[in-house]
Amino acid sequence: MAANVSPFSAPEAYDAARVRRDFPILATQVNGHPLVYLDSAASSQRPLPVLRAVEDYETHSHANVHRGVHALSQAATSAFEGARERARRFLNARSIREIIFVRGTTEAINLVAQSYARPRFGPGDEILISALEHHANIVPWQMVCEQTGCTLKVAPINRRGELLYEEFEELLGPRTRLVAIAHVSNALGTVLPVKRIVEAAHAHGAVVLVDGAQAVPHSRVDVRALDADFYAFSGHKMYAPTGIGVLYGREELLAAMPPWQGGGEMILTVSFDRTTYNELPWKFEAGTPNISGAVGLGAAMDYLESLGVEAVAAHEARLLALATAELARIPGIELVGTAASKASVLSFTLAGVHAHDLGTILDTEGIAVRTGHHCAMPVMTFFGIPATARASFGCYNTEDDVARLVAGLGRVREVFG
Ligand code: PMP
């Protein structure tokens, strides 16, 4: 995931032009220009194999899962549970009991906050996060602190947007019960040393949740090698539909956690006196799930692995290095987030131009970037800015996209003279 790959050295074996043909939406014209999509960190586009898998499921196999003896219900159940097994292999989890389908990263983190942390933590206990987290990895912990009286600690970052690792380690102590940390920062692109963090946290007896929303599209994640206790991600950032994601959890932890939502699917027996809960993973999946989303997620995992996650990551790293070098040459551009290890995200400001105006002018040129605080307001506060513009890369971006971005920024500078 490192960005320090020379854009000029490695041979361009990766065929981005071919990859682009898998994504029909990339042929869209926006404001009279061919679309340049540089917003994959917010949500990636879906390739034909994912669109077709969803359509095929909806056309031929849909019924509710688990409860039916009829053929369609069995077809739907096997498609849904097949996707779970696919996700298990994708993450190298030990068992499908460790794969909980959720709406996305946000729901996954809230599940752990409410089902793992809330019943266990109390005054004196500490939850440790970092200063570069997405709101989804801040607010659920603040809620647990309000509910239980435990304390939130925040490990600082430096001006490059890197975690100050020694400070982080100093904050780990006998009171630390849980560490919740991003694998890759969405606002800055920083890749965090999660393996080292997991080892250090475990040495202090704390469990670790890794927010992998920005990591799974750009790196191979092996939860056994990483040894994290929980790993959360969203399908829609890795070429799958919205409304589906995964919480991986270590089985012995999940087994000891109470369900967090009640309803159908998550029970074995119900009477007015007593209800018994289903086995893992269904104990955490109350109600009818997002079946077609899970099917699409499985297809997206097939797709990403068919391209080769490492090949995609190397391609994106070349684009990031190229864009970083090009933007650094533009007068007035300030890069925000210059960590030694980065993945696919380039945040920046342009002197005298609000990020929203910059984004609006780029849009008139057909270029989609994200502008704002990127759901990481504390990061903006740290850098003393209200917002950044953020270009982010996916498997389908090209050097031409970078050239169009650079030209678009030239246009912004003309407009603002
Ligand atoms: N964490 C990070 C690092 C993210 O980038 C995002 C999405 N921007 C989330 C959490 C939340 O993901 P979702 O909205 O899909 O639940």
C-alpha cells in the first residue's frame, strides 16, 4: 500500500483500460465531459460481474432466507451463506461463525460498542483510539463512555498525519480495555501499523477493533495473520453494493457477547417467559438480511481477487505517487496528509479557494472529488482547516485521470485568478 513507488520505474503490466470496461458507469458524460471518478474512498463503482450477480440473484433466486423449505428459499439461503463462506476465505477467518453480515463499517463498530464494550466496561476503564479516526470510530465509543462511565483516550498524530506510535504506546495501560484503530485513514490516506498496534494492545490485555473500511480495497487482509479481535469493513468501498458489510470477530469473543438487536433470525426458541438465542453468526443478524447485497459482496471479492489485490494496490500506489508529485508543483496547493506509508487518498487545499468551490468547478469539468471534512472533523481541527478536497483512486483510475485533475486545478486557479 506504500505510495513511495516511482511512477516511472515499474513496468505498467496492469491493464487499467481493460479494467475500466468492466465499469459501465465510467462511460458517463458529466457536464459535457467524460467522467473522471476520483471519489472511490467515499464509494467505489461496481463492475459488471457484481451488477450481474445481483441481477441474477434477484431475477432467479430471490426469497427469504433460512426459514423456507421451498426451492427458492433454499436457493436464496445457499447464495447468502455462500457469500458468507466467500467472505471467510477473503479474510482467512477460521470459521463462518466469525463472519457477521452488517450494513457496513458503521454498524459493525456500533455492534461491538454496544454488545462487547457496553456490558463490560465501567468507570476507570479506557478505550483508546487515534486522532485520525472517522466519526464512525469515534462516536460509538463516546456513546459507550456516556453509557458506562468509561473514558476515551486519543493517541496523537504528527503534521504528516502519522500516528505518534510512542505516545500511543504510552497511553496503553492496565486500564485500557479496547483499542479501536483505522487500518487506513480516509481523510489522509495514512496506513497505520496495525499489526504492531495489535501486538502492543494484546500485551496489555486489551482487545483490538480495526476499522478496515479504507484498507480492504487496497490490500490483502488476513485476520489470522493480523490477529485483530474485530475487523470491520463496508462492501461499497470495495466494488460491492451499499448496505452490506462485514464484522469479523474472534469466535470466543462473539460467543460471549449478547445479541444487540432482537427479532427474527437471531433466536432458537421464543416464549413469553424465555427466549434462547441462535448460534453464531445468526445471533447477531436479527431480521431479514440484505441478501442481494451479500451476493454482490461475494462477487466483488471474486472480482478484486481476479485482478489481484496486490496488483491493484501497486497500480493505485503509482497513481498516488504521480498525483502527489504533480499537485506539489501547482502553486498554492498544500497536501494534507504526507505520511511515509499511504494508500490511494490525496487530500489537499488550494490557497484562497474553499474546498467546496474547488469541487464545484472540478465538477463542471466532469471531475468527481470529495470536499469537506470527510467525517473526520477532529483531523480538520488538528490541521486548522475547515475542509480539504480529496482525490481517491480505485482499480479503474488511470494516468489520464491524474492529468485531467491537474488540468482541472489549472482551471480552478484561472477562475479564482
Ligand atoms: N471508517 C472509515 C475509515 C471510512 O472511510 C468510512 C466511510 N467513509 C467509515 C468508517 C464508515 O463506513 P460506512 O459509511 O460504509 O458505514
